[in-house]
Amino acid sequence: MALVRVALDARSYDIVIEQDALGRAGEHLARYARNGRLVVVTDANVAKAQLPRLEGALRAVGIAVEPIILPAGEQTKSWRHLEQLLDQLLTLEVERGDHVVALGGGVIGDLVGFAASILKRGCHFIQLPTTLLAQVDSSVGGKTAINARAGKNLVGSFYQPSLVLIDPSTLDSLPRRETRAGYAEVVKYGLIDDPDFFAWCETEGARLLAGDRAAREFAIERSVQAKAAIVADDERETSGRRALLNLGHTFGHALEADTGFSDRLLHGEGVAAGMALAFRYSARLGLCAPDDAERVTEHLKAVGLPYDLASAHVTGDGAALVAHMLHDKKMAAGTLPFLLARGIGQTFLSKDVVLADVAAFLDEDRAG
């Protein structure tokens, strides 16, 4: 078992990484079960694959389980399903002192976290992430949100969980495409400020994707250590350091918007293509060596992730994609900050990018 602490004073919490943690969930969650019950929110796919194991472990220690099962997919991060979830939680008489368990990937974690932040002005929640993307990224740090018509994650709050319980064995039932999409967020930590970790990804990433247990556990622990340190230093993205975690996301969210926030392009796939675009754009600006941009592109290509507009199945031109970027939640005073790079492990925040130039770059990248 590995333990990582997110140090946020009164909002501090632990990230527990343990093989078969779901099978021992009774030990981990017993102290959070007020009146001997826990409400568990999940989606239809995870309910089939993981909910019985969690229910069995909790009932074995006398904890009653109240499951709420929502549809799977990005479309569930919506006003309609938020309202549905809140109504169900209120029907179950969830109180401010109760803990709601989010069992699933990033969609469920984001939705449940946001619902917990506003239910009766705030109840507690626990993250039990079941996808690689959620385990290494979205379950940690307290960003919760739903999507709006104008764009992704535009309505939400910063709201920290009480515990993140990670069971790498849940990845065994994950479709290979979902695992690859989550792996993009693993690569991100190397590209931000850890070139040695990116080099590890180049040599060991294929083992991780093939299901190697040691590689999975190493990558998960290294990733959450990196994110926990950044979140502890800049919880609400005020100093700029936490913004580094958005590497690939400005491009990526535009690609997701172009594909309708659908299964045509998973979030991690959009991030992968977005990171490759960010490095190629940095090389175009003379900020980083073309060889570094090529390394990023080649690694993503080698593991089967999108690395350009064509492989991301994006049809919009540069102007259309930049129009999507104008709805980015990071817009401030008409300026959109971009995460660019001076090299692998040297990501920085730029506030002087000209969007017309970005549009031209995207058109050139597609043509080239």
C-alpha cells in the first residue's frame, strides 16, 4: 500500500493506493459511514464491473449501501443529471455530515464532487476512481464541474474530497482505449517538469498499457505525488503553478468541442493530441527544439494515442477551433493563457499568445 498526503490544512486528505482496495473497502470506509450506511454513486458500466465487489466489502462490516446508478459517458456531466442526482440524494435524506462515494471515472467524480459541494451548502464525498485517468488526475485536487452548452467544465467548484481510495486492479476490466486515454495524463506529468519520468514512459509505458502491475502502481503513485505537491502549493490556481496541470487541455478541449464531447474523442485522447500540438506550436515559435516536439508526437503515436487533428478525428478548421477556445474557463480580460514548453519537462504559462496565429498554426499542422 502507498499513501500520499494532500496537505491543505483543514482540508487535507489521504490518497491510498492499494491492490484490491475495493475488496477491503470496509476497513477503509467504515469511519465515514454515519448511521451505518453509505450512498454510492456510479454509472451503468462501473455498476456491472465494480459495484458488487464494493457492496460486498461494505456489507461484510455491517455498512448498508444505497446505490445511485447514472448513465455512462461525458453527457452525464450535465445540468439534467446534476438535478437528477441532487433529487435522489435529497430523497435518501443525505445530510451535511454524510459522505457520498463516487465510484467511477472522471465523469462520476466531477459530477458527484460538484453535487456534494452544493447539497445543503456542502456535504462530504469520497473518490473511488476506477479509470486510469481518474486515478492519476481527476480524483485528486478538488476540481469538480459539469459541462455547459458553451463548453467543458464551465460550471463547478473547488471542493476537496475526504479520501481518495485507488485500487489499480479496477483497471483490469477497463477497455484498452480507456486505459490509453488515461495514460495521456500520466505522460503529462513528465512533460510538465519531470523529464526523467517522461523517459520512463518512453521505455515502460507499453508495459503499463499491457497491464503490468508494477508499472501501473509506479505510474499512479508518481503521478499523484506530483499532483498532490502542485495542489498543496496552489489549490485554487491563483499563483499559476496549478495551471501547469492544464498542459494540452486548451487545445484538447477545443478538439473535444469539435467532436461534440462524445465518444468520438475521449477526454484523455483530446489531451494527448493537445499536448502534441502544444509542443509543435512551441517549436514553431522557436521556444523548444523540434526534436523535443517530435519525441512527444512519436511516443503518443507509438502507444496508439491521437497526436494531431486527423488522428483525433477533428473536422473543424483553425478558426473554428479557436472559436471553441474563446469559451475556455481560463479566459481573463480577453486573454487566453496557453501552456507552452521550452523543452521536455519545461512547461510554462504564456499570456501573450495571439489566437489568430494559433488558428494559422492549426491549419498548417493539418496540411503538413
